[in-house]
Amino acid sequence: MTEPVYLSKEGRLKLEAELRRLKFEERPKLVKEIKRAMELGDLTENAEYHAAKEAQRHLEGKIAELEDKLSRVRTIDADKIPGDKVYLFAKVLVKDIKDGEEIEYTIVPPDEVDVDNDIISVKSPIGTALLGKSEGDTVEIPIPAGRVTYEILKISRK
């Protein structure tokens, strides 16, 4: 059996919207491109046809991947997760012990990551280290650049 995919309701809706877009907007465009390219004649030397067919293979692979993922989605209600410790969908305000810098991370499933906005995966080194910890705890985290030590200042819900 394959692994479940845990998402928020918003994350599931985003994947469903992407699947609909690929199936009902992108797929028909490619079918038209292929038909138009076929009308140009000899398919053995028709670069437009071969490019469109390659794009179609890529698109169908992406559609199959999204359908598989959506078939395994388990939607998590963030409001039902306890707020006393770091769990999925927690916002965690931490302070770097070394330089005093404060950072707020939001812990999410891997498919909902947005690193530019400090929304990190529960499976990332920082997400994994913070998981299950409480306010006031100090956590030493191995990261690619070395080690960082954070104090957890505040935990809230997403």
C-alpha cells in the first residue's frame, strides 16, 4: 500500500484545481496543437508534432501523478490539532540562541511548503526537530550549514 498524503482542506482544494486546469484547459490545447501539427504533413520530420507529443506525454504524466496523490489524500482539520505543542499547521515563533534573531515558521505537510514565506515541511530538518516540542523548549537542529539552536517562544495555530 502506498503512503497517505496529508493535506489541509486548502491544500487539497489547490491540488484539485490544478488537476482540473490540466485536464480541461491544458489537455484540449495540446490536442489542438497535435491536430494542427499533423495537418502540416510528413510526421517523421515534423518538429512541431514531435514537440507537441512530448508535451502531451509530460502533461499526462503530471495528471496521473495528481490523480494518484489525490486518491491518497487524508484531509486534516487544523482546528482539531492541540495547540500546546508543535504539530502540523502550528505557527512556531523561535529565537536563534546565537544571534537573537526571531523567526516564525509554519509547519505543514510536504505538498504545502512555501519556503519563501517560512512555511516549512514537517519532514524538513527544522520541522522534524520542532515536532512535539513545547513553548520554552530549546532545540538543537542539524542543518546543511551546520547546527542552529532555537528556543521556542510561542506556538499558535495556522
